Amino acid sequence: MITSTNNSRIKQIAEYSKKAKARRKDGIFLVEGIRMLREVPMEMLREVYATSHFMENLSPDDRAVIGKIKADDGVSFEEVSDDVMRKMADTQTPQGVLAIVKEKRWELADLLRGGSDFSGKDDANSATASTDKAAPLLLVLENIQDPGNLGNMFRTGEGAGVTGIIMSSDMADVYNPKVVRSTMGAILRVPFIYVDSIPDTVKELREKYGVTSYAAHLKGKKNYDDISYKGACAFLIGNEGNGLTKEAADAASEYVLIPMLGKVESMNAATSAAILTFEAARQRRQ
């Protein structure tokens, strides 16, 4: 058992928790809690740390999960004291288990493979999976800074059948522990990439892949639910305070408006993303 907070590895993990640069350098991120740990593919797990209290209070199902991890030669498992867990974890009241997970990398083409057709035929083992996939449905995010918003977009995006998320390079770090927690596991399943130029990427999506892009914008001439999203499409969502830059918005095929009553002047970025992607999901179910 590791009981010293001065342990060099523990100090390194504490740095991972706080610094995006350290995480990027080693190509890893942190996952806290048994719920998230259950969802991490074994090939992505590198190290797992758990407190004695956590180990003593495992359910039978979770004991099986931990047993599988401990039996895997490719994963390091260590018990640690409560003080050490608090040193490593990002949360004020850690859940007793923390994992070091290898980053997964995708290319733009991975985001365009098509989504669920909402008929139950999108299982990877289905012989008809490749032909029953719906058209790609993308989120394109520019300069989103709030970790909770970003995590929420991953979670709701997965629920709406989003096939991938494209983010500008000035975004909040997707592997920030707060973002990872907010995704509720979606970060392990929804492909994503960072790009240097949103306008250039939107142009590439249109010209190379036939993806129609829609910018959520207060100057939109059409309401969002007056447009068909059954073909390959992407929704552009901008910064929480400033919205999309003019360059990014103008790169889209069309502005779309989410009409609002009362004196509300703008919509929360994550809420806008949910409204648009679930409208696409509604149309595709029909």
C-alpha cells in the first residue's frame, strides 16, 4: 500500500489532475469512480489506485470488475491511503478509486462513419450494421470554455446519435477531469478531434464529404425545426459569451435560429447543441 503523499508517482498523478500539459505529454487522462471505471476498455487502462475502504465495500459485480483488472498483466493495481487518494484526485471527496487511462486518437474520417438508424440495427455485430447506418451527424464547437458545458455536449450528443465532435484548438481541454466526469462515459465512445481552423474544416466537410453545416445564430432566417437534417450535417456552436466568430459562422451553409420568448437574449451553448441534435434525431426516427 502507498501511504506517502511524497511518493514520486503520486506527485506525477496529482500533476496530471491539475495540468493539461502534463496529460498531453504522456498521452493519458484520469478517470475517477467505479461507474466510469467499469466503462473503460481494458486496452486503455494503464494504472488503477484504490483505497482500502473502497475495496472493503465493493458490490459483487464491482468486485468482479476489480478482479479482472488485477488479473491483467498490462494494468498496474495499487492500494493507497485516503490521504494519497485525496492528493491524486480532482474531487474534494474522492470516490475511492482512480485510473490512469490512455488517450484514444481519431481522424476526421472516423467521425463520418454514420450514426444509429434508431432501429436497433447499429450493433457492431449486426451483419447489416454498415448499410443501416444513418448519415453522419456532427457537432462543431468553437472556443467552448466551460468544462461542464463541454462534458454535457458529449453526453447529450451521444444520446442524440452524434457521430463525432470537432473542436477548435482554443477549446477547454476535453481531458480536464471535470469534463471527463460530466461526459458520464461518453468521452470513451464519441469520436472527437481538435482542428486549427473551424472555417477550413467546415469547407472540407462540405467539399470533400458532402456535409451541410448549420450555424446556430441569432441572425438565422429559418427556425431550426423548419429544416431537414436527415442528410449528412453538422451543427456549429460558439463560445458561451460571444457565440461563433464571423469567419466560422459564414463558413456554414446556413444560419439557423432557435426562437425564444420573453426577454432572453441568448441560449446556453450546451442547451443549443442538445436542441439541434435532438431535432435531427427526431427527424431521423421518422
